[in-house]
Amino acid sequence: MKKKIVIGVILGAVLLYLSFRGIRFQSVADGLKNIGYGYVIAALLIMFLIQAFRALRWGAILEPLEKVDQLLLFAVTNVGFLAIIAIPARLGELARPYLINQKTHITLSSALGTILIERLSDIFTIMLMLAVSLIFLSMPPWLVKPGILLFLTTMATTTTVVFMVMQPERSLRIIKRILGLLPDKYALLLNRFVSQLIDGLAVIKNPRCLLRIIFFSLIIWSINVLAIYLLFLAFGFDLSPVAAFILMVVLLVGITIPTAPGFIGNWHYFCILALGLFGIAKAEALTFAVVYHFLSVGIITILGLIFLPFYSFSLSNLRERDN
């Protein structure tokens, strides 16, 4: 775990250096003076709504396992996302499953399965929006190739997930054969883990819940694009909503890289990279990246800190789950 953190911090520092290289700090400060703060406030409100819809979607995913109180879901969602931005190398992803396991009868393994469903729904929604965007704008080759690879990986993962849910007994038999190569103690633990993980994927069998998940996913990523577009207006960028979507996709690819806490470095670097596609100068792009990062991380930090005293966890808790 320490090795992951050290590598993440070093990589984040490198990307931050590349982001600020050749930039005069005064030019960034000057860029902050002419921002339209009305648009910024509107973008902040949308970022709050995104967190609310994330909690609603997670509730729909968890419903086949247990109907969880919506306030609890909102609180755990915000504390979990605070963990994601606060703990390096994306180890904070374990916080939400850990907390929901502590507050409900849902097992940790099943909770992890719901996070997998959440991630798959995110990718499919973004892929759908990306396909629509291709009608209006050609993508650079360096973005298309990773997109294709991500799509193929998602399809393979989804096929595996569907097979495990539809054929649980057969899946467990296959997994049991594989685990037979391990010592009995570890084989039994992993077999139990996989069984509970399959329970967490149960939402696939529920059409009503699936429709709700798709609906919430479309809202989450559509209003995310709207928030970015409002920030374009705040900075006076003459860019379209399609450009806002492209920036979102590039940024999402960038922050999947496990780096320093708060996505420092990769957020700024990939934001500059995306805006450069539309002719935005590096200094302006960096100023935008700094503000966008501050707002996005800030709203999650504030919401997370509000609920943290009631839904706390420690790094040692996550270390135990990571091992």
C-alpha cells in the first residue's frame, strides 16, 4: 500500500510540473480577475446536484440487496468521495463499501459488486454520449484508441458480470477449480468473497432498477457537461457543449491514473491537454483547470466533512480491506 501511495505522489508531482512548466504565475492570477462569478455559482449548484444523483443511483443499485435510507446514502456517498480525493492511488474507492457494510446488513463483498455496477454504468453512459459526439466532432487519434480499448475492456467485463449473475452455480464451479490451486484456507475465503460479490451484481436481474440506474447515469453525466459549459461561459471561452463533453472524457481518462491526493497534477495536465484541442492557450487552460479543480474538489470536501464525524473511517480500516 505504501508503495502505491509513493508512486502516486511522484506521478502527480511530475504531471503538476508539466502543467506549470513555462507558465508565469502572474498570467494565471490575471486570468482569475475576469471570471463571470454568476456562472461559477450555477456550476457549483450543479456539482451539488451531481452528488445527490450519485446517491440516488447507488440506492437503485443497492435496492435488490437492501433498501437503504436516502440520507444515509447521501452521507456515505459524500464521505466516500472525500476518501477518493484524500487518499492517494484511488485507495479511497474502498471507503463506500466499507461504510455501507458498517451501517447496513450488506456484506462488504456485495457492496464492492455494486461499485462495479456503478462504474460499468458510468462507462456505458459516457460511451453512448461519445458516440453521439462523434457525429458533430472528429476525435484525435490519441483519444479514439484508448476509447476503443476502454470499450472492449468494458464489454469483456460486462459479459463476465452477466454470466456470473445468470449462471452463478456454474460460475462458482469454474472459480472453485481455479481456487483449487491455492491453499484451502485462502480458497475458502475467496470462494465466499466471490459468492457475496455475485449477490452485489443482482441488480442486473431487475429491469426496473436497471432503468433507474440508466436514467440517473444520463442525468449525472449530462449535467456534468452543463457544469463545464457554464465554466466555459464564466471564462469567456467560445466553445460548444460538445467541447465540454470532450474535456470531461479526457479528464475522466486522466483521473483514473492513481496519483496524488485530490487528483493534483493529472487533473490539471489533462484539462490543459483537452482545452489545447480547441485552441485555448496553455495559460488560460491552466487557470481554468485550477478553478475547475478547486470547485469540484471543494464541493466534495465540504459535503464529505459535514458527514465525516458521523460516518468516519481510518486509513488502517481501508488498509485491512485492501490486503
